[in-house]
Amino acid sequence: MKYPRLDVDCSKIHHNAQLLIAKFALKKISVTPVTKVFLGHPIIAQVLIDAGANMIADSRLENIQRITQTGILVPKMLIRTPMLSQISSVVRCCDISLNTETHVIRALSNAAKHLNVTHGIIIMVELGDLREGIMPDIVIDFIHNIIALPNIIIRGIGTNLACRYGIATDNEKMALLSDLADEIETKFGLNLDIISGGNTASINWALNYTGSTRVNNLRIGEAIFLGFDSLSQKKIERLYTDAITLTAEVIESKTKPSFPWGDRGSNAFGEKVCISDRGLVSQIIVALGRQDVCVTGLSAPDGMTIMSSTSDHLIIETTGRPLLVGQTVKFNVDYSALLSCMSSSFVHKFFNAYSTIKTINNDANHKSKVNYTAHQNQLH
């Protein structure tokens, strides 16, 4: 067995994706799963398609290329504004891209015309989180400048919230997006088929809102993979929160003082943390560090407290019987930890293979009706 090890339970990811897709279908909202945290791995993309996704989204062109090269043919959406240096590849690999810059859209038009294809765009609107987006009062003027560009189809408008400042989705913001969609259609004679109301942080609003809205799409990653609402960090009902776990091996187990001695400066990361003297403690070190994972995104098992970390070592204090060298510790991960683990070549990735997926699980106890095989395969 190789450690550190990230285990991915595809059956639970499938359950989460299928349940969310079904729930939002009742609200006439499509779910576009986002694969970026898994680096666009084709196996994860296939799980999402089997769960009912009819489009896959990612922020990195390289991830979309990876999915495309394995023969997965569903439409792909690039959810980060295209780089000018990648324009031709974006047009070749992506059916839709999210856009905020006139210059970029003109380049997309030129590339699409050269390749004799059409490229769909969603125009992103700034609604307060101050990441990407055009200010609402100039969207009409923005469209005036691009409406006549050849080989470009304006598929819709969208927004992004919560990612930078945690600004929440609310009725007022979604009403503004809906009204803007109506105004664009009236002004330009367009039919906007995608009004994308955000990401996982918009889930609670979308499920609870009962009024009229043009919002008919969400771009969701975190909720599918981790089962949490990213805005409140609360579990979403009937979703699994343990589909992904990280296991590391104990390389030292000793009783040590809790308080260091000697002249003290900053640590290797320029930090100088406050320390209390708690006498002797039972301490283990696992072979896992900041080069492998965002340590603040780890949740240790009961009876264990993560005390500190370096590049290669995670220091944990334990209660009860001490662990022995060679034993392992299993952690739950949040989005930041999962993203960093997937990006680290030192973390070995494994997932459970599965057979054809057909049914939605409506069982209150989440018992899987899907026939997944027990063996593990490594993600490369």
C-alpha cells in the first residue's frame, strides 16, 4: 500500500451528483458539474455523466483537453475567462466559455471563423463578490460591441458569488440577473438559454426559492464531491460527506514535552505561533506535509489533534493508546485539502471502479443501489 493515499468512492460521488441533478430538474434548473478539483480526470467525468450530467465544466483548458482525449463527447464549458494565448485551443475543445472581455471575445470569433465552427459564450455579470464580471449597468453596451461578431453565439449570462469574499446568493441578486436576461432578449432579439446563477454556494437559495426566476443553471463541484454547502459549510441533506478520504502513515510515535526550548525565532514558513506548556504529551508524526496538502483543510479522527505541520511532517497529539510506527491515520478533507492533494504528485490517488449506473437512491439511509466493485484502481 502506498501513502499518503487519497481514496475516492465513486459510488458516493455518483449518488451525490444524481440526487442533485434530479432535485434541480424539478426546479427546472440544470446542473453542470465542475471537474477542476479532480484535474478533469476522465473517470470522474464519466461518473458524472452516468449520474445524468449532459455537460462538464472546468476552469483549466488542460483538464478539458484531458477529458476530450479519452473520447468523452458531452459538451464542455470553460468557466474561467479564456487566456488570449489559448484562444485557438479553447475554440477547438470547448463548446462554451465564460467571458468578460471584448478583446477576448473578438479573438474567439476570429479563431472560430478560421476553424469554421461556432463558439458559445456566457457573459458574466458582477453582482458583488468582485471576482470576474461586467458591472450590470454596462452589460447592454458590452453586448452592443460583440453582437455582430461572426461565429459567436451568446448562449446566456451568468454570475459568480462567494468565491472571493463569501458574498451570498439572494433574491435581489438573482432578480437582477433575471431582469437583465429579459432586457437583453428584448433589446437584441436574442434567446438566452443559459442563465447561470452561480456555484455550490447558490444551492440553498435555488432549493428554497419559490418565486419566478430566469435562473436555470448552476455550476456545481464542491457539493457533489464533499456534500457541503460552501457558503455555510453545512452538510446538504441526503448527500455523502465522506466520499473522499486521505490516509497517511505514522513515522514517529513518542512522548515529548509540549513546550519547545532554546532561543526562538520564526519557523520555516515565517510563522511564530503562540504555544502553551501542557506538560508531556503523546505525539505522533505522519508522513504528510504542506507540500502534499492544505493542512488547514484536514479533519483528524476523534482523539487526535493536529498541532502543526512542516513541508513533510504533520504533528499530531493523541489521547488514549498511542499509535505505532507503520499504522495509518485517515482524515476527512475539505475543498482546499482535496484541491491540493489532487495537485500533488506525492499523494497516490485511488478510486473504486464501478459498473453501469441506472438508478437514483431515494433511500433515507443512503444505501447504494449501484453495483460497484470492491477493488481499487489508481488515478494517474
